Amino acid sequence: MWALSFAIFAGLKWMTWWKARTRIPHDLGRSFAYLVAWPGMDAECFLDAEKRPPKPSAQDWLWAALKTALGVALLWAVARRIPDQLDLLRGWIGLFGLIFLLHFGSFNLIALLWQTVGIDAEPIMSKPILSKTLSEFWGKRWNLGFRQLAHDLIFRPLYKRTGVAIAGLLVFAASGLIHDMVISLPARGGYGLPTGYFLLQGLGVTLERSALGRRLGLQQGQAGWIFMAVVTAAPAFWLFHPAFVLRVILPFMHAVHAL
């Protein structure tokens, strides 16, 4: 899993740098920092020395540290207290711990470090629980690194030829295939479930933006938030399916002495 993740990440990361390297004046040190010390994919912002982000506040640092600590607690303290016969639950708790430790915690701390020295590094996660709609969740708050990458490499080249809806669905399909490679292939099972999950998200966004979605109030208010929460959370077992949790996450937790 980790080998596939790093290989895919490194290849895509190189593509984003390659496209921006001649357009944005910068020194070699900033390129090196972008390639090896930043998980985001917005090369143009990171490399641009003229962009000066505001300094992080003490509250920003505190929240990032608390999310990191929560990930550590879930992975190395809470999961081991779950009975052995509830392996799937232990794996899910460990998985959430890993997500908080990396995506919400450590990656946020890295972003704050770069912002402190004047580099425009936007956190990967932007308070997804505050999303008012499904479109906002996937487009503005969840895993902004991949969102930027998909927009630049898939959506922008295609939407004029295929239309916005089809280009958007193709972005979700690409995300599903990548997740299938990283999740289902190492697990040797559950093939197609992550892709199905992301295709469902794409169909949900299409419905939300349609005339029917507007009549149902899916673009705002309580109805929009409930629709977002149900569509993202209810089929989560398709994304992180049991084969992955039992055959990849649990062995990983044993390897890092979380169990």
C-alpha cells in the first residue's frame, strides 16, 4: 500500500512541478522543498515567492497539534482496547487515527511551518465538517491537494469539450481508480468498490447542481448538509472496504505496534 501510494504521489507531484517550473520564477531550494517537504499539489502557489500568506495564529497551531494528538491516541491507545473479535472495528479506529495523524494533523503542522517562513502552503484539509453542500465538501474542503491536481490535469483540459458535468464525473472516476490501486490491489479484494464510491460522489454532485437538486434544496441549508453527510458517509464501506481494513490496515497496525 505504502509503495503504491508513494509511487503514485511522486509521479503526480513531479507532473505538477514540471508544469510550473518555468512559469513561476523561483530558486532551486524552493523546488526541492516543494518536491520533498510538502504534500500539497499546488506548485504555482508554493513556488511563487511573491505570494506572502498571513502568519499562523496560536489557535491554528493548537488545533493542528490537537488533531495530531487525536490521531496518535486513536491509533496507539484506543484501538488496542477494542476486543480481538471486533477486528473490523479496531481496524476502522486505527484507520481514522492514521487519517487524523497525517491528513488533518501532521500535514496541517507542515503547512503552518511553511506559512511561518512566508511560503503559501494551504492545508490539505479545510474543515470539511463545515461543508454546506456536497460540492463544497469535495471542491473546497477535502484533500485539496488532489482537488487541485485533478482540476489542472483532468477537469480544465476536458470541460470545454465534454461539458462541466461529464468532466466532473471523469475527475471522480479517476480518483476512484487511483484509490482502487492503493486500497483494493494491496488488499487483493474489494475491486471496484472505491471506484463505485467516487462515481456515487460524482453523481451526487451532478444531482445537487441539477434543477431537481435546486428544487430539493440540496445547494444550501440543512437539506444540503444532510445530503452531503449521507452521500459521503453512508457508503464509506465501499471506499475502505473490509478486505482493505483486515488485510492491510490491521497488519500495518501490528507493524507499528498499535496492536
